[in-house]
Amino acid sequence: MEIFAERLKELRTEKGLSIQALSKEIKIGVASICRWENRQADVKGSQLVILAKYFDVTIDYLMGLEN
């Protein structure tokens, strides 16, 4: 999950989004996003799909399986 946390934060900051702004955009709670970025919780499959679509990347990229 370390790579996922790093990539999520990187993608979010590249778009100039705060955690709150991302939460509003993708309709996922602020607390969930904070826990993911701080490696305190695992992301669910359905949430991975939402994130991949929003950031226009693959799930494999988000999970660190490809560059």
C-alpha cells in the first residue's frame, strides 16, 4: 500500500487538489482519502476504479504494478 499512498498523493498534488477538493470531486470521504495517503487503510476495488478513472491512470499504476 506504500506505493498506492505515494501515487495517490502525487496525482492529487499534480492536479493542485487538497484532500477536501478531491473528496468533493470523487464523492469519497475526506477521512478515507487521509487514511489511504497515510497508509492507515486499504482501498477497496470499487474505489480504485473511481480513482483510476478520475486521474486517467490504470489500477495497475495506482497499485505500483506498472510505471
